[in-house]
Amino acid sequence: MGCKKMILLALLLATLITKEVLATQHNVGGSQGWDPSSDFDSWSSGQTFKVGDQLVFKYTSMHSVVELSDESAYKKCDISTPLNSLSTGKDVVKLDKPGTRYFTCGTLGHCDQGMKVKITVGNGNGSSSTASSPSSSSSSPSSSSSSTSPPSTTSSASQYFASLMLIVTLSFATIFSLF
Ligand SMILES: [Cu+2]
């Protein structure tokens, strides 16, 4: 029978959905978006960044997104050796590993005006990670950002729906496995 296949399929589906639910899209700067009027320090301190999450930068054509390699470049607003540059106006950056990442605007003067943000990504295992030291490789987080324009749905409604789906799927998997 295809019963076992059904179960496997259900489990696979559940796994995919779980990942989707646990990953969060962070709209950088909140409602103002990637704009000089946003207070990025207070925005980022109100967020928890996990591996697998995504940053979404929304901005007008006056701006851009430049990823910097380290703290010193970030402090000095030195954009001469960026890891990555984005300019679509709606960029999605995936946080694919723990560590700190630095972003600023490439438009002259905007970094000095405070248009920059530092993102510290935790391990994402529930425990509130107090990443004590900026240990190890500040070297090369190989710039991995999908500049492809992305799903525009950040809504918590879709996340709610996804969790619902997960529960339903898991229930089915359990029921099927009983027979
Ligand atoms: Cu700017």
C-alpha cells in the first residue's frame, strides 16, 4: 500500500512547514523601512535574529544596501570594501549562520546620518543567546544574499496558517501511522 509513502510525505511536508514557520522575516527599520528617519538601534534591539531568518530592506531609489565586513568599517562608515551591495529597493538577505553582520546605505553621507544597522544572529535554539564575545572569524561571511525579489508576505496571518497546517499534517501522520 501507499500508506507508508503517505506518512513519509506527510512528515516531509511537516518538516518543510516547520522551517517556514520558525523562520522570520524582519522588515529592517520597522514601519519606516530602510530610511534615515528610522531608529535602527532601537529597532534591532527589539528583534531576535535566528539562523534562517531573513532581513527585508525596503527603500526608495535614493538609497541602497551595502554590507560591510567588520565592526571597524561599520564604525567608520567605510564602504570602500563592501561584502555585498544591493539596490533593488526591496532586498532580502538571508541570515544563514550565527554571527554579526553590518549593513549601511551606500548613498554619500547616509551612513553618517545613522543609516546603518548591526545584526547579531543567534543560534536560534530558544535559549536567549548572550553571544558573549565576537569570537572567531570576522573574516569572510561569504556574501550570500539573494538579491532576487522575494515573497512580499510577511504577515503573521500566513505564519498562523502555516502552524495550523503543521498541526493538521502531524495529526494525519499520526493517524496514518496507527493503521
Ligand atoms: Cu540612504
